[in-house]
Amino acid sequence: MPSEATEAAEPAAPNHVLEFPGGYTRSVGPVIGRFLSELRDGRLVGVRTREGRVLVPPTEYDPDTGEDVTAEFVEVGPAGTVTTWSWVARPGRTHPLDRPFAWALIRPDGADTALLHALDLGVFEVGAEAPRFLKTGMRVRPKWRAERTGAIGDIECFRPEVTMIGAPSRLEYRLKGGRAMDRFLEGVSEGRLIGHRCDVCGQVIVPMKGLCPRDGVPTTEEVELPDTGTVTTYAVNNLPDPRAPEVPFVSAYILLDGAGLTMLALVAGLPADQVRMGMRVRAAWRPREEWGRTMANIKWFEPLDEPDVPFDAIKDYL
């Protein structure tokens, strides 16, 4: 009698291999043969149908009408447009790339149909999600292999066209701010925000400039302002900035309580899409031991648990 362990065992499942020694060989005919010969020589071609459409990859017949195609071959691309795509986060052993990539239908310039190929978007960790810049409509170009044999694999993959570059840049300079700015930064080093009051219009200018931008008169009367204020207008930024906590981040014009001019600062402490005009904020100061004569003493402004200021009260400061 068989034991319970034998009855529970999985049935044998031997491995099977289907292989054509030397590869599967077939004749390609004049249409596909021309396409593959052009690939070997580093060119993409399509064939024109009797209706005037250009098929890539070419076929011996028009898929819409079933009629034979013409004998006219048309060079297309090599650049093209992604019409649709599917992300491969975990490439398999037989995939063309060993890192995450996309299978994409790519319509070469001058063609009316698209060909399927691998789209390489750079080095990503296995399991990574599709990058945000991968979109239908992306412009791409083929990466040709150095040694070509006349097969679709002569194109190693497609890659995005270069649309942006990052050039290293660094500028070192010393800026002497003058008496007014020097006094303002001295106050910031002490955790104080100091402005100048104009004798003509009465507005408080912060950061102090030594003159009133409205009346053009010198200013000397100092006024210390609180570190609370109101967002008048703002921008959501999607490019990294070493000063910002994350991307996207918000830069905003803050009207400090009692001030007559706004000052530019970062806003954090809430999602970027929740920042709004009229929102009440307070400065988030760095630890005292990190202070210096710099506005970097304030990391950013954070929201206050106070009602928003009506638009009419800030519209003159936009």
C-alpha cells in the first residue's frame, strides 16, 4: 500500500526543451528581405501600399485591403514617436535588456504604422516603477549595434531623444550688502526681523534697503516685525533645490505682519498642492547653534492654525 507521503507527493514534471539545431530557418521573400538588408546597413525602410500608406515593418500585403503592396520602398525615421508602451519592471532571462525597460510601439517618422521594440530609459533598480517622463508621444531614436546581421535585433533598443542637458555650473562671489542689509542680517543672526519705516508713506520695508522703493527717500527708522505673515502668491517648483525639503516644493512671497513689502521664502510643512493665497504662516528657524548672518537661519515658513486672510486684504501686494 502506498504511504500517505507518497500520495501527497507532487507528480513528476520533467523539463522539456524544444530546439531547432542551428536555429529555425525560413525564407523571407523580397519585401521582408529588403527590410532586413536595410537594417543590416543601418537604415529603416517601409513599403508603400496602393493606397499610399507606408508600412513599417513592411508586409507583403495591405492589412486593410488584402492587396499586394507596391514595389516602392521608403526610407523612414530613424527617429520616431512612441504610440503606446508597457513597462517591464523585472526583466526576464530572455529579455533584450537586463534592467527595467519598456516595450513600446514606435512609429518612425514618415511611416503610418508602428513597430514593436525595447525602449531603454536608463538605469533603474529591478522592480522600479515606470519613470514619470515615459509618455505616449515621446520622441525616440534607435541605438544600432556595431555588428549587424540583418535582423530586428540590429537595433539594440530605442532611446529618448535628448531634450535637456545638465551642465555643471558654479559661481563664487562676495557680495557686500551695504549698511542697511548688514544691519538686517545682524538682526537675523539674533533671531529678529528688522525693517525700515518710510517717513513719507509709512510702509515698513523688509528686508530693509536704506530707501523707500515707492518714494525714493532714505529710511532710517527701525521696526522689528514678528516672524508670522501671509502668503500672497506662490509657485510650485518641480526641479530639485538643496534648500527645499522635497520635490515638488513651494516658493512664495510672504507679507510679514506689519510689513509693506513681501519677501521671498520657501513654504513647507504641508503638501505643495495645499498651499494657497492668503494662508497664514510662521518662520521655521533652524537650531540656535546653526545661526549666522544669513537668511538661511530660516529654513522655510510653515502653516499656522489660523483662518486665511481674505483676498481683498492682500491683493495690493501681489
